[in-house]
Amino acid sequence: MANDGDIEALYKRAEEAFKKHSYDYARDLFQQILTFKPDHEKAHEALKLTLVRKFQEQGATSRFKLLAMKGSFEVHVKATKDPNKRMDACMRYLNDDPTNGKVRAIWAEALLSQGHANGAAVEAKMSLQDEPSSILALKTMVQAFSQTGRVQEAQKALDRVASLVQDDRDLEKLRRDLAAQQTMAAGFDAAGKDGFRSALKNSDQAEELAKRTKLVKTDEEIQSLISDLEATLADAPTDPKIPRSIGELYFDKKKDYATARDWFKKAAALAPQDSVLRDKVDDCELKIWELKIQAAAKANDPKLNEIRLAELKARIASFERRVQDRPTDMGLHFDLGKAYYNGSMNDKAIAEFQMSVKDPKRKSQSHFYLGRCFQKKKMYDMADKQYVSAEADVLSQDTRLDIMYHRAKLAAEAGKLPQAIELGNKIVEIDINYKDIAQLVEKWGGGAA
């Protein structure tokens, strides 16, 4: 692994190569630096400048080649969930298309997911130079600036996102998180400067705390961090961020949802205007109910259905409250719709799904659930229209098969056996073992005869 001295030497060599117009060599050196240190902001900027200057002086890659590369790149980047491989693919693609803001935004997001906030910030910034309306780049920039303590810059980026999108669940979360950080930063400014507890009360140490929270793995490490946070709370008893952090450790790391709930309640009492803290209290309650259901099912408890009903009532109440708190969050409308659907409250479910269908991320699923709701109401034509709409933008074969399966059963239920058979046969052509479709097609064929 290269040390800081090695990286500085590489950077000087790359600068010299750039000055001599040896752009390929400079490119390789800058990329080598970023392999060792993905957060090296100057290397990110210099790499792009090197590639752009190369094309200005030597000519750009042909449009035909770029189109071919774009297709192969998209296939490659969608085929892997490994952020490191995605970062490498983006960096190599940009060798031939350095002003592609969309690809650069993907690189920025992958960098952020691996904890390289400085590298993510600079890549997102450069992405926006070429793709000014890139929502992905802006959202990544907000989070990257926030994680590196650049709160004012994060707020500016957030304002740009807000001017481009509406009713975005990520946007609401970014707003809440940034507001919480601004509140915490105000507390840091008023704090002292001695010892671990005081050291936490400045933005640099806050970032260090966030990193430490992600890195702790053993129960001993988790408990040590909790103890440090509890000690910090004694010096800053009105800071909701501290009990929230403790609650998150119990929730995410220890899976102790009852204790996490108690800490989130303390945080919520300190920041009653923060609805996300109320969400976290509810999330703990719902997790506790889920564990009760699992235990009851394992023990063949005769009260299992009673417990499931209690969990469903709690879920409905929680998401009704969340929707009331944040009525423009279409994701919450979708979650509430599912809860209503599971509770056989069809009309209420339909109303929520008719809201969430406006969210591009949940459009297909909302249409699908609308189809199921209308099918329950025996409004067969309306249900089929919703299933068709659900299938329109679906890329996943499994999802498409599921929609076709429901359409086939709907047609049979409506007495349209030829249509049911036709849809069933299409599924059989793709996967004869899909659920019970082969048996159903045979049954429908017998009925049609």
C-alpha cells in the first residue's frame, strides 16, 4: 500500500507528464493515485483535465465507438453490485468520454457508498459541469458535503435538488438529515475543547464518529462506542443527535429493538419537531411485533393470527401518522397502501396507490397493487388495465411473469378462459415450472372445452 510520500511523488510525476503533453502517462499515474487513495480530490480534478486536454489536442474518440462502449458499459455496470468494480468501470469508461456527466455521477455515488466522501464530492461537482440537471449527482453531492462537514455547500446543493424534483422520498430524508446536522453543528460550536467528549463536539470529530459507527463490529467495540456516547450525553444533555446515535447502534448493530426504542424516544423528546425520530420509534415497535410473530409461528401459538392482526393495526397507525406528517412523500403513501391492502381495506388502499403511482420509482408496483385491489372488488376490466400499466415499464422477467400470472388468473375469474389460456401459455413458453401455471392452463383448457 502506498504511503502519503509515495502518492505525493506519483502526483509530481503525473504533473510533469501533463506539462510535457504525455497525457496517457499522466492519466495512468493519476488513476494509480486514485486506486491507492480514492479521496484524493486534486487527482480526480487533474485526471479529468488530462483527458479533456488530450482530446482537445489529439481528437476525441469516434461517436460510433462511444455508442458501442456506452452499451457495453451499461450492461457491465448493471451486472455487478460491487461498488469497487463499478468505480473501476466508470473510471475506465471516462478515459474515452471524460465529459459524460451521467457516468461520472455513477462513479460519485459508488465512491460515496464506500465512504470516500471527498472523492464523491469532487466527482459529483464535475458531473454537474457536464450534466447540470443530474439528480443523482446533486443528491450525492448533498450527502458528500454533509459527511465532510461542508454544511453550507450541502444546503446549496439540496436547494438545487428541490428546484428540480418534487415529492421525492430521498429529498425528504436529505432535508431531515441535513437539518439534524446543522442543529448538531450549532451545539459543537458552543462546546469545549478537552477530552474525548469535547472532541466529539466539532465537525471533524463528528465525521470520525460517523466512520467509527460504521466500522464497529464486535459487541465489545459497539459497547465501547455506546459508553463514549453516553458519556458525551452527560456534557450535552439537550443534543438529540447523541441518543439517536445510541439508538441506531442498538437497532442496526445489536438488534436490540426495545432498548433502541427507548433511546429514540429520548431523542424524539429533545426534538419533537423531527418526525423521522418518531418514525424510528415506530420502526422499533414494528420490529418487536415481527419477532413476536416469528416466535409464535415457530411455537404453533394458537394466538398467532391475533398477534398478526395487532402488528397490522400498529403498522397502519404508524404509516397513517407518517403520511400526515409528510403528505408529499409518495413512498409513504405506497407503504400505507400496502398496509391497508393487507388489512382488506380496499378502498383506502386504492386511494393511497392512486397517490403513489405518481412516483416513478413506485409506478409499476402501484399499478400492480391497484390491479389486485380492483380484482378483489370484482372490477375485472379496471383491474386488467392496471396490470397492463404495471407491466409497461418492467424489465425484470420475474416481475413480468408475476404480473402475467395475475392477469391470467384474473381473466379466468372473469370467465374469459381463452384470454386466460393465452396468457398462461405465454408464461409456460418462458417457464413451464412457474408456480402452478401449467396445471391451471390444463384446467382452463378443460373448462373451455
